[in-house]
Amino acid sequence: MKFTKEQVVLFQRLSGDRNPLHVDPDYARRTQFGQPVVYGICGVIVALGQWADGRAFRLRSIAADFRKPLYLDTEYRTETIEQAGVVTAKYWRGDTLQAKITFVPELLDARQDDTYKPSGFVARAEPADSLATSYHAERVAYTFDTSASRRMGSVLGLEFGQLSHGQLNAILWSSYQVGMEYPGKQALFSELKIKFDENPTCDEFVLEKVTGTFDDRMNEVTIAAKGSGVESLSLRAFRRPRKVDYGIGDVAGALTGTSARFDGKTVLVTGANRGFGAVLAKAFALQGAHVLINCRESGISEAMDVRSQIEEAGARATLVTGDVASEKDCHDMVARIAAANPGLDYLIHNAVPNFDLQAFLKHAPADLEQSVSRVLAMTSHLTRECLPRLLPGARIIAISSCTTKIPVPNFTHYISAKCAVEGLVRGLSTEFQKLTFVIARPPRMLTDQTNFAFDRNKPEQATDVAARLLDRLSRLDGNLNFHEIDL
């Protein structure tokens, strides 16, 4: 099965959870996930609907363990096992368990009627954005959006009335609480546990007290509550670190040497709308280069911010959109560049897709081939188009990784792709002797893509790595046309 945008949109309306990690593609792209994450509780509702298959029921308890993020339009295998009155539903991606839901149901003779009256609850317009270490609320009354409930069956697979309204409220509230109240905007839901009263007396959902605590060692929030129809309730969620933002001042502060080392040079940086690419674009511009900022259409807003910062610093930058994995986009993009510039002095291959880092055997068999093929295409297509436009003595630089020399577990697909690019660059250096080719291997750097909630090994600042790279590039031996730079 695949989760759809329609399911996410309906769940947002139903629950009132408007956390941008789930509903704002631009925001989600700047996180470690690189794309919107499906609500964990949306997965719970879909699993309940698949098991119930139209039957009415109530729950004695339910628990959910969100081990890996769920994504839109990604193929998942579902597994549902019922044994001794306990149902376990699992979402698998290949051989990797993504989420596990365990519940104890009790079948009912009939569904609840449609006379449910909401309490007048009004959801927040925006999620709370606080770094508070504790949370406390008294008498919390929550109601799902009944105007959205009529489409539950056709979209989520669980009809309105199949599950008692009070219990549906409790489950949906957990998503709202985590995503909108505490931890709020930076939340990543990890665990749900609810034990319901054996004899619920009403559909009203009111929690008498909600408390939350923050463990700064694990960046984890724990929430506890109880109230009408709920004997006990506990939630766990990680507090994701805030966005990593290297401003132009941060880059300037890290640079060394003369500010005109690349004066008059035209530098094309792929994937320059965020992360290390954005830092490189700012660094080259601050040291005199005219920087061409490349990104896909989806990254334009970020790229425009990079350009604005460069221009405000008195330097020069131009936005060049195009997907470097597409032959057509590369052809069209280089044609636009050629029409406005006499040629290129530096071609910097920085763009790379997000990788799902996990053990080799956990990936689907075709994943490795697809990963290597895509990354290789991102380098080869653009290089082929740019070769006629490169000025004498121009440099082609591939941003590789230290893991190609010092491999680490669960990075096999990433390492294979980077090694393929290194092989391409080595080969090209033998065919184009008048150009200079460089393989640069940075260490693990702190960017939005590596900014994890829990990380024992802190990565290096991307500004410091960029400064070292520019310094090394300014001192290359001109008698050689191939260089390896370990940063």
C-alpha cells in the first residue's frame, strides 16, 4: 500500500494537527527527511480500518511504535496478525519495520449513531514553537473536526462511527498534542500508549490533567494524561533540533586569506539552495566569484534567499534552475548559462539526493542500482553539457565524502554512489588533460540533512569545511590535472 496526499490532507483537517513536517513541502525539504512525513497516527487509523473491515468496535488498549518515518507514494507492505485477542499491525518497507501498532479490540453489535456533538474545541492555527522543559495543562477538552469525519471511510478506510467517538478523539488528540502543543513545531512522534476504561460512559473526551517533561540527554519529551474514558495515556516524541542556518556573516567569519582569491571567476554550484551547497555558493561569492546557484524548481525560495544574502554583501550571484539528473534540464540550463556568460571557470558537483541510510539487506534489491545510477547521472549529464563551455584551465570539482575512504555501517548505498562519481572524475581527468579535476572529501558536516535529534558524534560546521576547501583550491599545484582533497 501507499499513503496518499489525500489521506494526509484529510487527517490534517480531522485532527487539527497542522505541523509543517507533514503538510509543508518546503519546510519538510529543509529537514533531515527531505520530504513531508506522513502522520504516524494517520498510519494508526489506516491500520485500524484495514483490520476492522467495516465492523464496529471499541478498544481496550492501543500502542504504537513509530520506528521509521512513513512517506507519501512509497510502497509499504502491511502485516496484520490477531492472536489471543491481541492484534498487531505492521508497516514494512522492504525488510525494515517502519511502524508497529498493537491493540486489543472488542467487537460491537452496531456502530455509534451520527448524533455526536462536538465540544466547540478550536485548534491552534500554528504549532507552538517553544523550548520549554516541562508542560502542564488542566481540563483539556478536544474534539476532532466532524465536518471532515464523513470522508474517513473512503479516504482512510475507517468509517465514522465504527470506533467510539471518545476513543477516536483520544487517538487523534495524541497527534494534535504532540504536533501542535508540546513539543509542537519541532516534534517527531515516536510512541503512543493508551489504556481505555473498561466501561466508558460517554463520548466526551476531557483530560483532567496533561503533564510533559523533557529529557535533554535524548532530546525526548514524555507526556502523561488521564481523563474521561481513558485510564492512562502516555506519549513520547523527539524534539527535533531547529533549522541549521549558515548566514552570510557566518560564512565570512570562517573564511581565511584574501577576499579576491576567486575574483572574476564564474562558478556553478549544483544543489546550492541549501546545506553545504549554499555555504559554498556564499563562500565563493565572498571571495570574488560570480556564483551560479543551481537548484530544482522546488528549491527556488531557498535559492532566492541565498542569492539575496550574497547580493546584500555586495557580491554577485545568479539563479539557474534545473534538475541535474535530467538530460533535458542540463541541456537547457547550460544553454541559458552560455547566453549570459563567456564561460565557466568552476563546475562544482555538490547536489545529491536524500539517502535512506540503513543496512544493505534492509534495502530492496533494486535500491543500490537506482541510487548509483541517479547520482552518477547528476554528475555525468551536467559535465557533458558543460565541457564545451569550460574556459581554459577550468576546474571540475566533485564533492564526495570521507566515507569513501573510511566506510561506516549502513552507508553502503551512499558510499557506492560517491565511489562511482569518483571513478567518473578519475576517468575524465585522463581524457581532458587541459582541465583540472578535483575530488573533495569533506567530513560529516552539520546541515539540515544531518541535524538529528539524538547524535553522539557531533558533525563539523559546514562553514569551516568550506573555508578549508577554498583555501586548498587556491593552492593547487598547476602542473597536475587531478587532485584529491581530504578535508
